[in-house]
Amino acid sequence: MLRAGTLDDSSMRMRRLGFLPEITCTSPSYLKQYGRPESIDELADHFMVGFVSSRTGDIMPLEFQRDGKIEMRKISARVMTDNLDTAVDLALHGLVLIQAPHYRFELLLASG
């Protein structure tokens, strides 16, 4: 089994295969309507997709690294999904901010 993230079940073995960097993004139309947050502290007035963890069933917070520390932010979620393609479509249509693997957006940009 391959899994991204941490392993809670201590009876299983885990080996890191790589690092999957994520980015926070949205569409230009979203930024035009709500403005561009200049820091994670300015996210309170924004909306994210409520990405539901397949492991816990909870909405995953946005995760940022600042000054070498991980900071989590839960902001208002307009919609919830457990599907990355749906989350990307919602962001592309200007409805929400999302965090997703960087490679996902490189593929989107390459396809035009």
C-alpha cells in the first residue's frame, strides 16, 4: 500500500519514498474578487475547499511552513470533497483556495 502523509497504525511498516511538495493556489478570478493574501494571517477572509481526509473523514486544514515550523489553518470551506480533480476544478472556477501537489498544477499548465 502506498500512502501520502503520516502513518498512525504502529503495526505497519513505513518507508519514505519521496517528498510531495504542495502549493496553495486559486484562479485569477478568485484573487480579483477576494484579493491576494500576503501572509497566512490574512487567510481568515478567504474560502478553501474542504478536502476530506480518506483516513479520518475530517476536513484537512491548510498547512504552511513559517520560520521552520508547520502551521495549520482552517478557514471557511464553501464545499467539501474527497476528490482532487473536483478540488482543482473548484479552484480553477474561482470558488476557493486549495492546497494540492505541485505536480498537479504543472500538468494543468502544460495542457493549456
